[in-house]
Amino acid sequence: MSHVTESQKDKVLTLTLNRADKKNALTRHMYQSLADALVKANEDENIKVVRIEAAGDCFTAGNDISDFAQQDDGRQISEISAFMHALVDCTKPVVAQVHGMAVGIGTTLLLHCDLVYAAKNTRFILPFINLGLVPEYASSYLLPRLAGRRKASEWLMLGEPFSAQDAYEGGIVTAVLNEEQLAERVDKVCQSLAAKPQFSLHHTKSLLNSDKEAIEQHINVELDVFLEAMDSEAAREAFDAFLHKRPINPEKFK
């Protein structure tokens, strides 16, 4: 069974994270599947909207740490990079439907979606610093511009969970809804977008993305520092502690 499923209806391509038993933790294969689907969507005239959602009770727990920790000291991240750039380069409107937990890239990917709808029970967290890592996916560039420097510093430096209402007030989320209303609202939004004139839809998104070059440059800058952080003693300690379900040794987490 694929951990990313695709379905298409009325010019809307739905990509569903489908690894509910693992809280939809993202593997390299899942990243590549998402990247491939987004690239194909760009080339398909029968697709006007992309919808990203998740099965189960969680949007995503972020990276699958055990899969991520085996990537040759973090050097082999081509699938993650492919997904990042495919989403940034997607010419079709991307609508995200979020519920449960949105951890790490589960939050940062939303910064590159056009519309984001979250259930009231959603909890967001950017835990990079707690793993000895640094922000990724241009989050250190975009969050201060959306939420302000103080709020971005709180989220990225403390690495603590925050609510859907906080995400809404910080510009990450378009609207917050009761969970039973979420799918219906996203259905209507996607249908409305799909009914718009193709030329206008395409160019409106393109005009809105006037800082795309700066975002892509920042993604690459962050990635260089992220790879350096992966080699640090603090990151190796954090990953080993997570994998072996033990407390972090503070002497190594400096």
C-alpha cells in the first residue's frame, strides 16, 4: 500500500498522507512520491487545484526519525529537496487540510501552500532546535514576515507547541474550523478555485509569488546550515536518544 495516495475529481488532485499507523511520519519515499505528483500536476491541464490532506488522527509527525537518521550522516536528502522545490514550483493553487499534529515540516510546508484550513484541535510545533538542528524550508525567512520577529523567535527558538488559533493569528493558517466542518469547507474552496478561469488562476498565483527567488535562495542557505547541524554532537545525541527512547545526555547536548 502506498503511503501517499492520489485521487482526482473535478480537476482537483488530492494527495493524502496515508501512513496513519506511524502518525504519517514522512519517509524519503513519501517525499519523492509527493514531489513526483506535484511535478506531474504542473504538466496536466486537467488539474487546476492540488489538495494536501492526511489520513488518521494526525496531519504528520514530521520526518520519520529512524529513516532520516540512516541517511549517511544527513548527506543524502535529495528526496526531501525534491519535494521542497516541487511545492515551491507548483503553478497550481495548493490547498492544505490540517488536523491533529503538524510537526516540523508538517508546519513549514504550509508556508508554501496558497490556502490552509486547520481543525481547532490542531497543534503545530517546530522542534528543530530541540533536535540540535536549525529551521528549514525558508521558515526563518517566511515566519518573521508573516508573524513578526518576536513570534517567529518564540516558535523557532523555544520549539514548543502552539495552537491553531496562534497559527491563524500568525498568518500560517487561512481559517480555523470545527473538525466536522473542515473537509466540507476545503471541498468548497477547491471547487471554487477549480471553477475559476485557468489563465487568471495561474497568473494570480504567479504574481503573488513575487519573492519566489528569495525564498528558494533561503531554502538553500538553510539547507547548508541544516546539514552542518546534522553532523554536530548535539544532533547525534538527540537522534540517538530518540531512537533508543532514553533521556538526552546534557553533557553532549551543547
